[in-house]
Amino acid sequence: MGDRRQEVSLVGIINLSSESEKRESRVFLEKIISKFNSLNFENIFVVSSYCVYRNQNVKVVKDLNSLDGFKNFLFVDEKSPYINIDFFLDFHFKKRSLITLSLRMDNGYKEKYLISEDYQIKNKLLADDGYLESGIFAGSGLGIVEAKEKLNRKDFSKVYGIPFPYVIEDELKRVVFLDRDGIINEDTGYVYKIEELRLKDGIIDFLKALQFYFDGFIIVTNQAGIAKGKFTEEDYLKFETHLEEVLKKEGINIIDSFYCPFHKDGVVEKYKKDSLDRKPAPGMFLKAAEKYNVNLFESVMIGDKESDVIALPYLKSYILKGSYELKGLSNVYKNFDEIFEVILEDFSLK
């Protein structure tokens, strides 16, 4: 944890939102209390109108108002997703944030949070793409009621948000996310014709080596050519199906592929828009993680463009130096062998 984390006494607040005692609630409660104890929280409170919990280190209260005097806290709701709490708190204190929210992506038209490149909350407004609170937040220098009031009046100074997928903690997979054009196949510009498919030199051996350490591969690709009228969505799908068949015949475990057909400068009206699915935004990764229960903390992204450094602070990206200009990136490598060795080192797999 960061140095500032060691300087404060944290209070853990667990909200049981169920209206009655349930086995699932009890399992959740035990798991979170165990985690809080491992982090040496000063006090742990359970907010519930029904729960009777007998533990000298845990106190049950009826509502949040009685806890507003505690100025450094972590709040976890029963319906919140699994996240890495150590990382979340470390992020919160390193940013010197007043409030840090866990967020979930939402595609319905409603009031949502928008975040900046450094994960600061920019605004909350009606939008198609954006984020909602997902039930976990940390506060420093203000009580929990005060924090909620700050959010309600849309005062987002020193307020940050991190997107997380909804995953099940006990059954997580670790995968390799792959950009397509420039990583799997040669990027000749708007690639969509099957007869033009040329695999990158060394890609099969590279994937076979990685496959020993990961549960498989998920392709994530921006396909602005669809929005720009260079080819159709059907063209893309035909090429993608053929590519995956080629890889699978080589023994490569392709779990799935995700693509973004949208672009704000598109000429095809259906696809002309900004989208959280377009890399470096994390939409495709959050969707893939939820669909296949992926641990993004233990997974990697491999690409060849700046946009392949994904806007998730806990997902490591490795960039292959190719034909694209790469400004100020430290995680750039000359070839697949270099990437492979660094991944093994970063995840202590040697």
C-alpha cells in the first residue's frame, strides 16, 4: 500500500441491502470482514436493520448517519462486484482523493458519470455511454453522509472513479487480450478480405508459448472501417471467422473476439458516435470480463498502438513496436520474444 495508507486509521462499513437474513449475505459478510481484518481496519461496522452479528471486532448499526464522524472509510455494499480492495485503497491514497468510486459501465440512456484520462470524475449527465456507481467507495477527510451529499450536488473536485466488471471471485480466468491488425495479422490498412490475410511472423509460436500460462485468448479490435464505409460489418465477421478458424487449427485457444464498429467521424450514420467500446476506452474488456469471468488484474493486453494502452489502471498492456508512432510509452518492445519474457517476469511465472 502507499505511504499515506499507513498514516491513517481506516473504518470499514459494510451495507447489507437485503431485507432479511440470507445465506448469501452471511457468506459475503464473512468474506469482507476477513479482508478488512487482514488490512487492520480500526473499526468495522455492519449497516443493517436485521443482521445480528456476534463478533467483538464488528458493530451493527441501523443507518449510516451514526457513522458520519469517521473521516477515513471504505464502504462496501452487499450488491457490489468483486474488486481488489488493496489496489482500490492504494489508488485512492496515491491520488489524494476525497472520494474514490467503483464504477460499472452502462449502455442505457440515463444519468451517468464521465471520467477523464486520469480517472477523475468530470461530470454526471444524461448519456448513452457512461458509468454508474457499483457499490464500493472510499472517503478521506469527510464522513460517509458528507461524501454522499458531495456527490449528490455534483461537486466532483478530488473525486475519482475506477471501472470494474462484475465477476465471481472464486472462478476467475486469466487471459491474454490481443489486438488483431498488426499483432495477429499484418496491418495493410482496413483489412477485411480473406485472400489478403497474412499472419505476423512468429505469432503462432508466441501464442503457443503464452497459452501455457493463461486460459486462452480474446481478440479486441477497433474496426473504424465499418463506420467509415470502407467495408461492412458482414465483411468483418466473415474475415474474423476465417482468422479464428486458422488460429484454432494451429491449436490456439481463441475464447472469443470483440470489436468496435463505431467512430465519431464515421460516414455511416448507424456507427457515427463516440463509444466506450472503442479502445483505449475499456468497454470491450469489461464486457469480455463479465461474459467469461476474467480477472483483469491477472490478464494482459498486447497491441501495437497507443490506443492499446487500455484505460483501466490495473490491466497491464504490452506494445509491439511496428509502423505506428508511439509517444512517451515505456512498455514498448521490439519483438514477441521480448514481450514474452517481460510478461513472465511481471507475473512471476518463470
